[in-house]
Amino acid sequence: MAAAEGKRSDLRSFLAKRGVDTAEVDDQALKELDKKYIIARDLDADTVLSKIQNVVGLRHKEDSIVAYKGLSYQLPSRGLEQQEYEPLLRQLCLRRGKVDCCTVGDPKTSRWAKAITAMLSAVQKLLLSGERYTSHWLCYGDKLFGKRHKTVDDALLDICCLLECTWESLNLYHASQGMVIGPVIFTREDGEVIPCRSFGSAGAYIQPEFSKITAAPGAEVNFILVVQGASVFDTFAMGRGHLFLREFSCVLVTGGDGQPDIITRAFLRKLKDQLSVPVYALVNPDPEALCIFCAYKYGSPEGPFDNAGLTVPEIKWIGVHLGDALDLAIEDALPLTKQDISILEGLCANKYVMGDDLFRTSIHFMLYRGLKSKIEALFSRQYPPIDYIRKEINNHEDI
């Protein structure tokens, strides 16, 4: 009984640490959430080593891990059919239950079983040494991976899910491509205070050491604008873009050109919570960009077991709407590919996504026209598109 109480308390404290408010969730509901979903926790090195020992069947935590024939893993399935939106946590979660078995020596699954074993061995060595590295460092020195970063990351996601722990619990850290600019001040974990402007006119790379964010003295932050793509970020941050920042007195954030990394998503959540201002997103009118927006709002489908405190449920999509892009630069539109259509159909299958009327209408319109475009379509009228953003934000009546 004491262990069960401790586990529930652990979940509540972990969620609180991640900025998830569970004040309205009673102990029984929290217990049911823990029973229903795999929710990764921050674990100490000794606990993770014990879990690895049990999974691989080692006599001692320090024993070498070898991919001997017959070694088998019951990996929790991270498939879309196991994912669902949980209203209490306001995020995408991973249901317990279905597992995918992979075994060394099985013609169909042996290669992946060996990949999991190699990654467990690398993580074990990191934990025993106390060293920390980026996940990409693990690519080197193992012929099984070569320099295929995605293979390593996929194996580590499976391991985190199997051990029910966060990425950081494996003594690994993410390399972020996210950037931020605006009238804010950062406080590092060591107490050092750094104004964002001190990083230069191009903005600052988002760092996990930014433990506290406050508005700069004498400045008022009206909202946070998330934009897709480094080049679009540069357009707003530099050159004539400074007019946009000066007029709106906002904070500009980007997660780079692809899916936002964990550090950027965690930073955006912290930024929103500490500044208490609206958050808007400006992304391409194309399927991949809609998925990027969903990652910010609902969580990542790649790691649904580790979305706590990494979502901004209040974020609002202000464009670019495909109809606006086609009106301005129809010649720049591109036809949807088969993969694009598959992505859109996948979004249509998600009730939590389709519950947003504007988002649903936009997806259907994209499918109807069979076209996609880019944010840059707005530049044909104004560079940067200040009037468009002003209009869309005013439509939301938040400021």
C-alpha cells in the first residue's frame, strides 16, 4: 500500500515539476491515469541501472550487456492506435497494453533487438561513468548504426518507453535548434541573469539552463509568436523585421525547420507560464506544418509517453491559411503528394484535432484544393507581413 501511495505521490510531484497543474485531480483519478498510461519519469542513475538489469537479466548492474541469441524485449507499442488525447492532462498520451516483441536471432526482429541491446549497453556505460552526451554521440563507434541519427533516436525512444523514464534519465541531453528573441531576461540555473538582447540582434539559441524568464525592465510583452523555419525567424528578427518586434512588443520563437525538439517545447511552455500572455503560431499552409503546430499544442506522437509539461494547450493557430496564400501567390502553390494526403487523413482521424473548427475547415480545404504553400507567399504583399499578423491576432481578440 505504501509503495502505491509513493508512486502516486511521485507522479503528482513529477507533473508539478513539469508545470502540469493537478490540483483539481484527486488521488484516485491520478492513480487511474498512472494505470492507464505510460508516463515517463525523471529517474536517478541507480534506478535506471536496476531497470536495465531486470530487462536484460544481468546478475549485477555492472555486468557487460551482450546481444546473445534469444535475448528478447517486450517493447510498448508507440503506434497511433495506442495514442489518445487525455483531457485531464491536456496532452497526447500513450496507453498501456499492446507490446511489440523483438528477439535476437529472430529473422524478422533480430536487427532491432540488437539495436536495443547496443543502446542499452551504451546507456549503461554512461550511467556508470556519470558522463553526459548528446544522443548523436552514440552513433559513433558502433557498426550497427554507422552515423544514422534517426535509428539511434528511435532506439532510445523505445528504451525510454520500456523503462518509463525521460531522456535525461539516461544521461543524455538534446541539442536544440530553437531560437528566441524579444524583450525578456533569462536566469540560468546557476543564478546568472542574461538579457536576451545580449545575445545579439539575431536572437539567442534556446538553452535548457534557462530556468526563469521575465520581461525586461520597462518592457511589456503582449504575446508570444511561434514561427516555423529559421529563415522566417530571421525575417522577423533582423532587417526590417525589427519594426514588427518594436510595434508588437512580443517574443518570437522558432523550433527550426522541422518538428520542434524537446528543449524548445519545454522552453515555450515555461515562457508561456511565466509571462502569462497569449501564444500564437504562424506556420506553412502544408500538412507537415500542421503536424508541427499539433506537436506544440497536443504533444509529440513520436514520444507520447513523455509529453508532460511540453505542450501549450492554449496556443492558437493564426495562419498561414491556404486560402490567403493562394490569393496572394497562387503560382507558388504546390500539389499535395501521396504522403501529404496520408498525413492530412491521419489528422482527420484524430478527434482532438478535428474538434477545432478552424483547423478542421483548413484541413478539408487543403484536401479539396489538393494544394499546399509556404509562409513566404505572404511576402508578395508585405515584407515582413505585419498587417496580416495584426489582422489575424485581432480576430482572436486576445490583445
